[in-house]
Amino acid sequence: MRSASEVRLYVILLSTGLVAWIFLLLLLSRIIGALLTKLLNRVWPDVGSHIGTLSISLLTSKLVLYNVHATTKDASIKIDSLTVRFRWWRYFKPGKRLALTSKGCPECPLTIHMEGFRGHWYNRTQLYDRLEKLFKGEDTEGLDGTNPASPAADEEYDNSSLLDAWWRQWVPAADFTIETGQFDLGNSFLPTTLSYRADTVNGLVTMEKPDCELDKASYIAQCHCKDVTVLLLPSPGYTGEAEQAPRFSQEGFVVLKSELVTLKYLQDEPGTWLSHSVVDADQYGSPQWNLGIEFGVDQNWERSKIPKTTTVTWGPWADRQRALLQRFFFPPDYQPLEVSSQPESGNIRLHSAFVMEVYLRSAAVIEMVFAKDENDTSSIYLEAGATSFLNMTYPWLVDENGLTITTVATLFDVSTSTSLLYRPWIDCGQVEFKMTQHYAREWNGVQDWRTNVTLTDVAFTYLDAHLDFVSALIDDLGNKDIPDLLSFIPYNWTVGVKLDSFRMIWMCNPYNWLECSPSRVAAAENASVSLHGEEFLLEFEYPNLVFQAPVYTTDYHLTASNLMADLHLPEWHATRGSFLALAQSTHAQWLEQIPDYAVQYHFSGANKDAVKLATPRVAARHASKVAQVGPGPSTSPVDNWISCAWAPDVKLIFRYRSHGAVRLVDDAYPGIARDALPVDTNWLTEPNRLEMELHLSPARLRLFGSLLRHFLILRENYFGGYQAHHRIPSAASAARVGKDLVQRVQTSMREPPQTPASEETSEPSRQLDIYVTIDVEGITAMLPKHVVSSREVLPRITADGIVISMIKDLSEGHLNVTIGACHAYLHGPLDRPPPDDQMNIGHGILEGLNIAAEGLYDG
């Protein structure tokens, strides 16, 4: 039996061990964290640091920190859990290329794991201190730090590779993982905050040997981010006026949402120019600085576990919030750009440009949201296929003329729709986009923007509602602030649009009733007229070189080649059967009127489709196949596009001369009476002017009666009284829709329309003068009829030239039509043998015709 002293000793030892275990487990790490917090705050008093707990395991070479905070004047970082593990027993050869997988990098000796990472960037005190001294005229040396001074010629500069440094043997690379990461950009002085969120981030940072022997090292960072979301959130603490977003979810305005985003960052640390390298500076190039962003699944990841969805939402409201954030975090200093130094021996090499590439490994949907009014929002949906990419180059070298930013993009399998009742809009197989923005060295120097867009295999459906739809988007994009001379920047914008193998479709249902059901091919259920051809060019230049210029003049040049006009009648159309039969009967003689190259392009077996669309989805949506109406029936009702007219070249010139907007004096000059300011009444009464010139090469026409009828319907749907389109109701709701329509018509007849208060203005409306000139070099019209034999020739009419000119203003109108020599050929019913065969053809001649008309308008 043990004595009482032994029991007491056992209890004391057990209690001491328990206290020591509790101390080591719970208290020691907190005490070490508190001591380290005081040490860090003493060493860096400008940084508010806090470490909750710190524990070290020498056996596993692991360092664990909890509740880590770091706050400065500009940014803050908070990490719930930070684990650093250094596997010193693993050998790693510096310069070895590592690969990042879904499970990290097993070969990397250094591993960092973070949970609950939250970063916030809210200010730039050093930049604003420099701007304050700059605007006060004080010395800003030492506050910029953007252009480090180059070493003197006689000063030795270490240009050896950093891969040979001693610390590279211990920290060759770092593998990090972030669980639930978030980074915010904004503060309480801005209405919105930009927030980046990701559930899981796996990354790898390493340093490799650079491509150029003159550079010191190449830093490479790779990241795989899962469940990425980019939001625009209301800033907490903001008390000013804020514009309401057109769409807000529970989280905020979702800008980007993707299941997987891959980031690849590469930056070379530049060395110095040597004496022998300055002579051949072009061969050595410049240090690289690239950022690659990929949306979708990488080949090293498990494809079955990650969906392939990427959604981008943007719009005028989001762009205005972007401008506010950019203006705060990257404010201009209004100083001329300094010309970059030339390569000299001993100078540090400079990066020539920063290149950012965006690549889609899977399809992405881009939605453009804008507000037509306070209670109505509209959207444009653009779906881009896999392998689409975007490349942006931002130069860092400035020459005597300034710098040029280049943006190049290529999108595949593009499908664009709207939020209108009839959703399909533009579909194309490939879109190539290139934009160059040249900026002068002075901040208010003339900018030169050039935009070139090339669309291949494009099908375009146009409704009259699309004009108001796009106008509302442009109005929302426009700057609603009062123009300010101090912030005015002159620019010149040149735009070129090219369509290769295109089709433009106009709907011509009676009274503009459209089949909009998504369950069927809408294009096949609507009567429509289309123009398709080999090439279409649109070029215009918009100069804005004078502040509040009184007159703006813009020229639009349109050119189309190998143009064919088609007509499609749906199955429900009463004349569809006779129209197809008549087209089939006259098809052989119609092909004889068209040159061989046009027949080869529009009707050959390889190019039977006038628009060779890339995907079946696009073909089904727009039903853009052209029927080879020849012997035998057509294969499908969708294919029944009947060619009716052809022209080799069409040129159209629009010249629009407009005056500056008349801004209300009460808005521009608050507190000043309207009559107190002089008004140039002559400038107010000058009319806007629209000039149109149409030049048409010798054309061929198959003059169907259905074509004339639907041309008149087309005029009413786009320029007449039926511009608003309506959905064709189902059989169950047809009676209710008809009753509601009758009530609306009766109400509109009893009550005249009221002008909204927002549209009322006391400013005089400006009149529009229209000048139209149409020049047709020649035309051959064939009158279709059913032929019995192939020897029977169809009647036709030819005209050497037609010139139509029209002038219309507010008070009068002039019309002048001049027709050259016309010939009419008509075959009789009898086929007489020679020498009386000349009597088989009736021939009528009209040497010329001129029609002049003039109209006067009262009031």
C-alpha cells in the first residue's frame, strides 16, 4: 500500500503535467502571438498588426497562425488561419519547371495554406500626397518611385542570375492554397465596392531562368480559382446620392460568375544593358510582362467534377461604377508623358508593354443590361463558343507621338439575342475585332481611335424595334453630365465593319404580327425578305475635335458585292404553293440571267447555303439556307428561300449634317434667367441635313407579284403605321388577345395620346432636310410565268439606266425620275420556223422618260 506522501507526489506531478499541457496547448501560442504582435507594432508602427496565436512544430516543420490582421493607411488583410510548412528534406533543383494540378504541387518544398482570407484596398495615400505637392508646385522627388534611377556608368551593377543566390536553395518555390478568399476594392467615399470572391484558390509561385540572358530572373505565378464571383456592392457608410443598379441580387450586382478561372502571371526582372547588347538591342527584345486568364477546364483538372459555365454581366451602370473606381484609385496628374530613354550601356532594361490575354476553354454568356427608363430594363445576350480569346496590349514605352493601346479579339460561334418579344438578332460563325487607341503625350491631346470588326458567316435579323432598342442603349451609355471645357478631350474615331458571307433578314408579315415561340424555328414561321451576298463593308469617321461644335458632319459608306435578294413564305401563307411552283418553273431561265461566278457562289452544290453558318444551332435559329430550286421539290419548308433579284455591286453613301443639342439654359446655368442670355436664332433655325446616294450596278430582277406585295408590307412595317411588332397568340388566348386589342383601339380613338411630361420642352424642334439620289446603271426584269417547254422564253423588260432624285424639306418637296432607253420583249404562243422566226418575239422600245413633280406643304 502506497504512503500518503507518494500519493501527494503523484497528484502534484499529474497536476503539473496537466497544467503544462494546457499551457502548451492553449496559452503558450497566445502568449507568443501577443509578444510577436507587440514586436511587429514596434518595428513597423505604421502597420497595425495582430496575431492571435502562433504555434511551431519542429518535427513536421510547420508554422500555424490564427486570427492574423494587418492594417495600413491604404489596405488591410485578415486571415483566419495561416499554415506554413517547409519540407526542408525535399531536394529541389532551381530553375525546374513545375506543374500545378488540382491537388497542388507535390514537388514544392514550401506550402502555404490560408483559410478565410479577406483583403481590402481602400486608399492610395502616397499617390495623393504626390499629387497634392505636384498641384501646389512643390518638389515631388522621392514620392513617385515609378521610374527608378539608373546606376551611373562607372558604378558596378550586379547582373548575375538570381537563380544562383543562396536563398534559392532554401525557398525555390511556394505552393499556396486559399479557402474562401475575398478581395474588395472601394471605400465609403464611393457608392459601390468591387468585390472578388472565390471558394478555393490553388496557386504556385516560382522563379525560373529568363529567356534573355540580360535579365536576372523570371517570376511565374499560376492560380486555379474555383467558384469565382465578381460583384459590385453598395459601399457601407456611403451617404451621398447613388444611382440605382438596373438589377440587384441578394449578393449584389453580379459582374462575373465562373466555375473555374485559371491565372498565369509572368514577369521578368530586368537586368542592365551591356556594351555589346546596345548595338543589337532589337535582337535581345524587352523583358516580358504577361497575364493570362482562362475560363473553363484545364487539361490537368478533373473535367467531370467542374461545370463549364461562365457568365459576364455588364452595362452602362456597371461601366459608370468602373469609371468612379478608376478615377479614385488611378487619378490623372495632367502632366505630359516623358519620352522613354533609349538603350544605353549601364541603364536598366525597361518593359515594352503589359500583355493581358483572356481565353475561353468553354462557352461563355455575356449579358449587356441597360435601363430604358426607371421601371424598364432591357438586355442583350451574347454567347461566345469555346477557343474564343481576347488580347490587350498596354505599352510602357512612350515615343515622341505618345503611345498606342491595342485590343484584338476573336470570337467563335457567336449568337446574339435581345429581350424583345422576338429574341434572335445576330448569329455568326466568327467575329474578329481589332481596336487601336492612340494617346498623345499631353492629357488633352487629340486621340485617334480605330476600330475594325470582321464578321464571317453572319445572319442578321432587323426589326424596327431594334432601332429604339439600340438608341436606348446609346443614351444610357452617354454621359449625362453637363459638358465641361476643362475636361474636354478631342478625339477622332474611325470605324470599319466587314461582313463576309452575310444575310440580312427583314420580317414582312401583315400588320407586323410575328411568330416568337421558342419551341419552333421562328424564322420559318414568318414571311421575310433577305439580302445575302459575298462581302459587305461599312466605314464611317466620327470626329469630335471641337468643344460643343455647332455642326457635326458624318459620312457613312456602305458597299456590298454579289448581292442577292430572297423571299421566304411560311407554310401558312395562302400563295406559298403557287409561289414555289412559279419559282421552280422559271429557275432555269433565271440562272441564265446571272453571271457564272454568282451562280457558282449562290447555287453551287458546295456553296448552296448563301450563309455557310458554323453550327447547326445557328442554322436552325435563322433558317438561312437557300433553296436550290431546280428539278424536283425542295427538301424542307425551311429551305424555301427564293431568289428574286441580284446585283454585282451596291454602293450607298449617307452624309448626315447635324447641329449640336440645344441645352436648356436653366440646366446649364442655374439661377440665370433664360431671357438674360443671348440666343442665336439663326443657328437654332438651321435644319439638319441628310443626304443619301445609292449607286446600283446592272441588276437582274425576277418580278414576282408576291415580291411586290411583301415589299409594300415591308414599307409599312418599317416606315409606316405598323412599326411595333406583336406576338402571334396561341389558339387558347387568341380570343382574349383580340378583345384586349379592340378595347385598346377604341380607347385610343376616344382619347388622344398625351405627351409625357419628361418629353415636353420649350426649345424649338429642328427640321430635317432630305436629299436622295438613286442611280441604277441598268436593270433587266424578268416576268415569271409557268412555262410548258424549255424553249419557251419568259417576257422581260430592260432599262439602260434609272436616275431618281428627291429633295424634301419642311415646306416643299421635289421629285425627278429619269429613265433611259427601255426595251420590252414578249414571246408569242406560236413557234414559227425560219425565216419567219423574227415574228416570234414582240419588241417594244421607249427611248426615254422624264417625270418631274413638286409639292408644297402648308404649316
